Amino acid sequence: DSGVTQTPKHLITATGQRVTLRCSPRSGDLSVYWYQQSLDQGLQFLIQYYNGEERAKGNILERFSAQQFPDLHSELNLSSLELGDSALYFCASSATGTSGAYEQFFGPGTRLTVL
Amino acid sequence: ILNVEQSPQSLHVQEGDSTNFTCSFPSSNFYALHWYRWETAKSPEALFVMTLNGDEKKKGRISATLNTKEGYSYLYIKGSQPEDSATYLCAPSPGGSQGNLIFGKGTKLSVKP
């Protein structure tokens, strides 16, 4: 158990809908990262938050957005869903968000299926 | 954007065999190199984080080396066991990236008893 929690574990929805994925980092970790794993793709970095502020953006679509709240939990919002958004979404946390020298702890993931 | 290559894509070995995988990445704009172990139906778990050229890290039967000048890292598993079966991911963290990782597609290891 990494100490990172994600809810829900599974989500099935229809095209055009909007969903919210939730992540709680390990106790004391200030940085949250979101990753997407689609079929035949490696883990793709989406976005990073550090202590409530956006720090880095990766391959995140404009239809997707995220935020980190004062209690440090984070939410990833996916809107106008398309079939291609079906994927496993991971949240990871690390102690700091200013250096790549700290290991990241991954949550169990949310599997999103868009029908 | 870093281009991360891992080889081989998959590997099947017998219990007791020693094995190694390669991760290559552009040597410019490098800050750190992470290795993760990802078992089926679980989430990736950190093995090593290395930053310095010539770094060598070890955890039990698993070790890793780093060459930042030529842009590669090796992961070694000595005396593979069935419980080592997993996908091994390497992920460089680019300089100035604030810590986000660029993952390779991984090497899938299967160890037969």
C-alpha cells in the first residue's frame, strides 16, 4: 500500500459526459502528478500540482483540467468524453515538486471506460 | 520531449536465470532516472532513483547502473524468481521539469518456475 488513495476504482460512462477522479496523496506529500495509460501506450504525464499550484503540464487535453485543494487532495476533471479517453488514470505523489530526484508513490488507479 | 527507449520489449526466462534490461534516453537535459516495477493489477512501485553518472543502486537481487553521458541505464536481476515477473519501467526526469517523469513502455519480464 503506497498511501495514495484514488476514487473511484472503476468508472463507466457515456460519450459526451463529464467525470471527476479524486486522489489523496500520502501524508506529508505536497506534490500530486496525474498520469494516463491508454491501450498500447506507456504512462503519459498529464499534469502536476505542488502545494495547490499547477507546476507542470504534459500531454493534457483542453477538455481535461485538474486542481489541488488546501487539504492537498487533487481532482482530475474530464469533460466531453470520447471513446479514446478510456484509460487507466493514475495519481502519484512525492514529497516535493521541485526536483525529479524524489520517488513518486502511485495510487491504485481509476479505470475509466467510455461507451 | 524526451524519447525513452526500453529493450527488450518482453523477456521470458527460467527461474534462477540472471537477466538485464536497457533504458536509453537523450543525454542532454537529464536530471534523474527512475526505475519502477509494475505487477499486473497493481500500481507502479519505485525501485530506484539515480541522478549521478556512474550511480549504482542495489535492492536485494536487483541492481541498476546509470550512464548519463551516453544516456543509458541498465537494470539487472540476479537469480530471477517467479515473483519478479512484472513490467519494469524506466522514467527519466528532465532538467527543469519540476519532477514529472517521462516513462518508457517498459520491459515485461516473465519468470517460469
